[in-house]
Amino acid sequence: MVRKIRYAVLAIALATAAGGAQAQDFVFGWNPRTGDVWVDQRLGDINDYGYRHRDPFIDEMVVHYGAPRVLVRELLIDRRWAPGDVYYACSIARTLGIPCRNVVEVWDRDHGQGWGAIAKRMGIKPGSAEFHRLKKGFVPSYDRWGRTVVLDADLRRDFPQHGNGSKGGSRGNAGKSSASHGNSGKSSAAQAGGKDKGRSGKSGKGNGKNK
């Protein structure tokens, strides 16, 4: 009986470990090497968010980074890309004004060089204005997710309202986030009904147009 119990406990432990390993079983492993410690840390955090909250992550890539939904789902589900790699590929693409698929093809072929080398080769050099725009793009994404972001000294100058490690504008941007997910009408109607029933008719017209 004791031996059976031990086997059962071992089986549960192995299954749990396998589940954790599967959660991080990315096709390229995980080694972004962007050349910026802050960016590397944020991408690692996005891995966790994208894995746990796949739909909001995909919506972010589609609505705010212009990536085709079918491409993002293919990368995450079929090709087992790390969410951090998907995010950075689409972020570089948006910064350069090119399709996300173009950067995906480069990373697919040359991922062994790391993101820093690839971004530099594509025209985003460390310390450049383009790289700064790339870093700034993380903050509104975190705001829309309602996720805490710790800013480095460079970004605190651009986002003083965030303080250090706060959610900053996440509450103020909740309406924008809902709008990006197609829930703006419901959100606006609920707020209008709760705050001022006398103006509910006007709010209804506004919501009809937004849909």
C-alpha cells in the first residue's frame, strides 16, 4: 500500500512537471537577446501573460500592431512561438512600417543571432530614436492589459504618470481596451445607465454608431 501511494505521488509530480515544461516548450526555446535588459525582462513577462491570456494577447497584436489574426494564432498555436517573440516581431514591424510577417520570416530563419542583431540589421540600432519608440510601445500595451509595468529611467521621462511599477493609465484606458475587443457599446451603455438615466437615450444613439 505504501509503495502504491509513493507511485501515485510520483506520477502526480511528474505530470505537474510535464505540464509546466509544456507551457514553456517554445519552438526556439527562450533567449531573446535584444541588447536591452529591460526589454528582455518585459518579453519574458509577456510570455507568461500571452500563455495565460491568449485571447487578449492576440487582440492586442491584431488591433494595435496590425498583425493578421490568422498569423498570430498560427505562430502561437501551430508553430509554438513564444508570445514574447510574437510581440517583438510585430512591434519591430510596426516601428519600421512593414508587415509583421516580414519580421517573422527573418526571425524564423536567423533566430540564432538574437533579436538585438536582427533589429539592428533591419534598421533599429541600440540607442536610436527607432529603438526608443520600440521600447515606448510596451507601456500602452501593458496599460490596455491592466498589467503592472516597472519603467526604467529612460521611459520614466516619457511616462511620469506611471511612477515606478504602477499600472499608470490602465484604469483610464479600460474603455479603449474594451473598444479594441469589440465591447465598447456594452461598456458605454452600462456606464451611461449607471451615471445618468436621463441621458440614456442619447447614449444609446452613440453606442449604435460605434458598433
